[in-house]
Amino acid sequence: MRKDSGFTLMEVLIASSIIFTAVSTLLPIALILEAEQKVLSDRRTVAYMLHDELQNFIWDPTKQVPSHFNRTVNNIETSLEFKQEQELIKGCVTWDNARNRHEKLCFYGLPAA
């Protein structure tokens, strides 16, 4: 009497190919999602920093506009520029994101009277 309780070679190959296909599909997607999460996190951090720096120009009339300086926040090298546009103060920040693309974000503020 023969025992047929094991897997055949064909069953093992098919199962292995299904697992390999699933891993080879999901791994790049996971890596892309991780990179995009880092980009969005950096963008949020830089936006908060720009907002805080713009508040200094809005509330302190002794601050000189235009102003340009560099700042590092969370290992992100940023370049900030503030200038007067009519009655508004425009603050812009530029940086290279986690995907090595150049990004620019600008906020406007109305100075306190």
C-alpha cells in the first residue's frame, strides 16, 4: 500500500510561484508608500517651520523684510525667503525632498497694524 500524504513537486512549484508573485508585487508598493510617507512628513514639518518663521515677521515690526536665510530641520536643508508684496509678507521655503525632487512652499501673512 502507498502513502500519498506528501506534496508533489508540481504542487510545491505552483505554491512557490504564487508566493513569489505576491512578494514581488507587494514589496515595491510598500517601498513606494514608505518614500511617499517620508515626503509628506517632511512637507508637513517644513510647512510648520515656515509658519512659525512667518509669525516672527508678522508680529515683530522691527524684523527687516526682505530676508533670506538657511535652516536645517530634521536633517532637511531648507532655504527661507521673506519679502514684501504690496501689503502682504510672502514667505517661501525651498528644499529637496526624500525623492530628490526640488520643492517650494509659500505662505502669505498680513502684518499686524
